[in-house]
Amino acid sequence: MSPQSPSQPPHRLPLARGIAAALVVLGTLGALSACGAGDGDGKSDGKAGAPASAPRAANGSEAGRAAPTSLPHELPGIGPRTLAQLPDRARQVLLVTGAGRDSSRSKAVLYERADNGDWRPGPSWPAHNAHRGWTDKHLQGDLRSPIGVFGLTDAGGLDEDPGSKLPYERSRAFTASGSGIEGEPLAGSFDYVVAINYNRVPGTSPLDWTRPLGAERGGGIWVHVDHGGATQGCVSIAKHHMRDLLRRLDPARHPVVVMGDTKSLAR
């Protein structure tokens, strides 16, 4: 659920900017009826609509020091095809693993990369994804979350900034209303959001509606507050976990999300 961001240094958008701002807010409120701005397709750092990065060789451990056997050198459950999309500079990965291709249940774990190349697992949170599960080619309204590796560069929400290191825009346009797919209330779903760079311009507000791949490929894919049911395309976790995530994600560590069902990520 959500909108977009450019590759220039992120900036905060004012809440009112004449007629243009009013149109953005009105458009957003109309679209934020379920999972945000539609359901998206963006990719990673500075390159909207393309995989997060090119293939990389696995880094060896520091000379003369064996990597600790208790920590994985590569992300658990990630196969070569998915790994090839991971940017070399990424030092934070939110790994969202779906229970099944058609399941709306998943688990999110935040990993940090150590200097010797090992990935250190951090908090693990239960999560929801789209109602119909996952897809390799997300389309507007398909009720599936896009599989892939996408940058995390911009945040915002209806609530006050909880201490986000990512640029954070507070706006009434993040007001959510109505009911979810399973009839649960959506109020509060966008109190905190992190834009997933799928079919969006990195570095802009999550409320930016630019769709580099075209409107038919969806957009507005966010990590946001869980409302107790499946999403339209986003990933959702509990509100206190969203606060924790916002305080941990660090643009200096070039965070990305790696997301998909177990089998797809293992490719």
C-alpha cells in the first residue's frame, strides 16, 4: 500500500502546497481504502522498476579469521537468483518470508551484515502479506505481493515521527478508513509506513504517485501497521514492531527488503 520516492537526497514534503498539494491529499485519501496507493512494483536504490542490484561474489571472512559457525555468511533460505539481486552495499535486509505461494501469512526478520560478511539476525516479527499470496509479476488489483529485492529509502505516517533515521513525512493523507478484505477495520494501518521501492521513485514521499512501470503494474507497496488481516499487496507488522523497524533502518546501511514465499526466495 502506498506511493513513491526519487534518488536525490530524500526530502520532506509540506502538508499544504496550494492546489497541487490538495489534489495529492484528495487522491491519496481515495486510494488509501485498503492497502494504500494501489499495490506496487518498485525496485531498489535509485533504480525504479529494476532489480535492486547486479550479481555479486560472496565475500570471504577476514584474513586469518574463520567466520563464526553460529552466524550465516549468506541470508538463510535465499537462493542464487534472489541473492544476485542483492546490492553489494546493502548492510541491512528485512527478510520477509511467506508461508506459501498463496498464503497471506509471513515472517519478517531484520538482518545486519557484519564486517566479516556474516549476517546477524535481529528481531523476528509475525507479518501479513497480500490476500492471494505472492507473484513474480505484480499487477494492479491482483491481491498478490511482489516477489523480489527492493530498496527501503522513505517513510511516513499519520503519527509523529518515532525516531526514524529514514526521511519521515507526517501527513493527514495517511489516514486509513474502511474495512480490510476479511472485514477488519483499517483505521491506524498507516500510522507508520515504510515505502517499498516497487514501481516508485526512490527518495520521494511515500505519497508520491509516480509509477515508472505504469499504473497497470500497481504501486503503493508499503510496510505498514498490521490491521489483523491480509493486505492488498503490502507487508504489515504490529504497530510497536513498526516503531522498532523505523528506529533501526539506517540509510547509511542501504537497507532493502527481500520478500516472497519460501520456494521463490530459494531459487
